[in-house]
Amino acid sequence: MIDLPTPALIGVVHLPALPASPAHLLPMSEIVARSVADARALGEAGFDALIIENLGDAPFTSGTLSPASVAAMAVVADHVRRAVDLPIGINALRNDAIAALSIAAATGATFVRVNVHVGVAATDQGFIEGTADRTLRFRKQLGRRIAILADVHVKHATPISEQDIGRSAKDTAYRGLADGLIVTGVATGEAVNHEQLEEVRTAVPDRRLFVGSGATVDNVSALLKIAGGAIVGTWLKVDGKVDHAIDVERAKRFVQAARNR
């Protein structure tokens, strides 16, 4: 279902603010150019896959994405897919799995990330409820087995329905039927709690497990002894700043550290 090597390194292409979002400034041509440049840098560095994320659209909606954002993400994803020969994923922030699947189906992306797939989380967007039933039924209608990577106790959120991360992981995998699980720190760029990562690995041994935040050149080797992959964005940027471009030399150092564990 998830056709990636083990361990898998997934680099993040953070999009600038898209049309209709509050901070939108750049024309689509510039947004596309920056995104393609980041994708090519990640490919040159040796990453196994990319995930495209509308980080610049903050403040995020807790529900359905703006049609303008969906259209813009599809345009970018299509250009990125044509520019690099790597599997591509979609994360439609904050939690629009239907939009992510739609973009993936239209552009040939092979996986999506869903922040709250099951249960309920309190977030800066308010309460977000998982809609695994709707997501999986829509995927069935699309007729494509696009992989669903789902967060367990996602960053920038407090779990409400299930405080125990191991039980939450089981619900996500076996009741929500997620294809892979993601464990993050408490915020973007924050390190993962190793005990929680181990707990999820023990609770759900038969799903791919990814570290979803805080991976660096210094800790990636230890993290990949537990998880089967890492989704990394912030550390790869120029000066380690999330809103900067990918620094290809930093990205190469990260890949080397991950491969030489």
C-alpha cells in the first residue's frame, strides 16, 4: 500500500500563502517556482518522497478548505510531479482529507496525511473530529488506493477522546483503517517523545510508523531505530527556519545521517 523503502525519508514542500488565504501575496507563477525548486532540492539530496502542505494558509480552517486553496494545491502538485521522479503526498491543512484525496487523485499523488483521522482533538482551530468513515468511503468512490498516513495525538492539539497514545494508535490503525501512523512533537519542529514513539510501535506493530516533526541530523539515527521513516521539513530549510527555502546541503547531510545509522 505504501510503496516506499524502509526507512523512508519524506521531505516537506511548504507552500506559501495560497489565493484567498489571509496572508496571500505571491502570484501563482512564483508559488509554483518556489515549490518546484524545493522539490528538486529534496530530490537532489536523496529523499525518497515528498509531501506538499499548505502551511502558508494559516490561520487554518477546522473543516473544508477554500476552493481556491484546493485548486492552487492541485496546480502546484501537478508541476512538482512533472519536475521530480518521486512519490508525492498531500496534506490539506488543517484536516480536509477529502480535499487531499481529491488533489491526489487529480495529480497522481500516492498518499495523503490526515492530522485527525479518528477521535476528537482540541486545537487552535477549535474542536476537530475525525471522519475516517467519510474519508475511506470517498477513497473507495475514487477507485484508487491512495495511502492514508494518519497522525496519532498530532502536534498543535490536545487529544480529547482518548488520552492514551497506544490505544489511540490502535483505534487509528484498526478502527480507522489507516495505512500508516505518524507521531509528532507538540508543535512544528518540536522533537518527538521517544517513549510515546515506542508505545505506538508496540501497540501497532503491523503499520508503517513515521516521525512527523523534530527530526534533525543529530537525532534521526536514533529515531529510525524505532520508526520506519521520517517526515521532515523545518530542519532542512536555510538557517532551519520553516518559512525559508530548502537548503540542499543541509538536506544532503540529513540524508547521510539517516542512511549511516
